[in-house]
Amino acid sequence: MQLTRRTVLGMTGALAASPVLAQEWPSRPIRFVVGTLAGGSADVIARVVADPLAERLKQSIVIENNTQGAGAVAQQQVANAPPDGHTMLMMTAGYPPQMAMKTNPPFHPLEAYNYVGLICGYPFVYAVRPDSPIKSFKDLLAKAKDSPGKLTYTINARGSIFHVLTKWIEMEAGVEMTPIPYRGSPPAFTDVLAGRVDVMVEPATTSFPRIAAGQLRVLALSSPRRFPLMPEAPTVNETVPGVDFMSWLGLAMPAGTPRPIIDRLNKTVRDILATPRAQAQLKAAGSTVTASTPDEMRDKVATEYRRWSKIIDAAKIARQ
């Protein structure tokens, strides 16, 4: 067997792994890399977890926001970091399609990380400005069918989850709309309110407060069934059967991070998510707790990587 640097690091981590190591960790501040702007959904949830985690681990946690490449640089930072348990990534549901979009990924899409576990889940939201002539999701698709390519919607990057999810809907509904990329939610929201873009595509974590404040009007959620935090909102699959998606956030560390560290972090995070305070904070952020094991998170990433690869091929989205 040819030994790569990553393999050697993984073997070294395995040899070093012991309950003593997990108890001694962390020995210095932990870098918590988040690939979104401050105030974005991943950043909001990162801060819900970081403070109680720092308290329980008795070590500071430093959140680093790096939005370059729509989060791709943040992913690479963590994939290439030493596997010593002092660097972790807030992985988003955007990671699998982002990897599926690459013809030559900078690292293996599944093997570059040790997965810690899922944190929360939430739907994507399709919404319009309050005075929009689009009255429902069915109405949106009807207008899109009548005028192919005329209606516009917000995305954060080509090939992002915003983009491929909407492409999936377009393919199933037999319609065509035009994606408009934005770097972050605030400028996208500004243009939707001003009528320069027709539809806001946004995670529940950032759109629910705007809907509650009357700044947006919801058309549909991507959840498989009515979402308990907004049960009055229709789902996409009520109009387009078979199309549903729950977005998620989870923690990952570089491949080769010793398993006792992964297991201790997983248990600590799950304990935090079981507290009334964390559950209330997640609910306020439009999400629900979806704590998982490391293996369950890995399986989810693998399953979604395969699904989005098929959709990207079917939609003929050019890979990068």
C-alpha cells in the first residue's frame, strides 16, 4: 500500500488515540471555521454551540468566518489542518453539491474529514416581497411556465444548494427560471424588496425572522411535510410531488483526528443540544435539533453527494 501524508497522519492519530488523549484535549484554543458571513445561518448556529462548548471544554473557541469561494476556502483550510482536534468546520448542506460540482476536487469529497455529528435541520424557503404579484408557489410555477427564463431567484453561487435545489424543482415542474448570484443574504434581500429580483431563496434560519416581520411573504418550504415552526406554510412537494429537502449543519474535523476526540466532542455537543436553552435558541433561529452520531453524518454527506451529482448531470449544469 502506498502511504500518503494523510494516511500517515491518520495512522499516527490512531496510534496516539487513547482515553487519556481525549481527556487532555483541548490543550489550546480551538479554531471554529465557518464559511459564511457573520449573521448567516451557519454563523448564527455556530455561536449557539460555541459558547457552551467552550465552557464545557474549559478552552476558548475562536470563530473564523471565511466566505471565499462560497465557503470552499474554509473547507480546504480545515481539510488541510493538522488532525490534532484543534480545528473544526461548520459543515453545511451546501458541501455535497459544491463537491459534486468540481471536476478535480482539491481533496477527496468524503475522506478529507472525520465527521463529528449533525447539529440541526431546517428547510429552504421560497418567498417574495409582500406586494409581489406572485401569490403562491403554484402561481410562481405557472408564471415561470408562461415566460421561460423571465422570473429570477436569488442564489449565493452557481452550483450551490440554492441553485441545485431550485434546478431540481424546475426539472420536475417543467419550467425555467434565472438564478441571480449574491454574496450573502443582505444584498439579495435588498434587491428582492426593491423588485429587482422576483424570488428569495433562503434558509429558514434567516428568512423566518423576515417573514415574521412582514418583510417577506412565504410561498413554500422545502421540508418533506409541514414544518412545525411554520405549519401554515405549504411545502414545495404539495405542488411538485417528490421534491423535498431539509438543509442541515454539522461539525467536521480533519481526517486522522483521533476517534476519542471525535467521540468526546460528539457527546459534548449532543449534551448541549439536549438543553432547553440550546433548543430554544435553535427554534428562534428557525431550525430543529437533529443530533447524530459521526457515522450518521458521514452517511448523510455520502448520500447527498450522490444525489446532487445526479441532479447536476440531469440539469446539465457545467462543472467547474
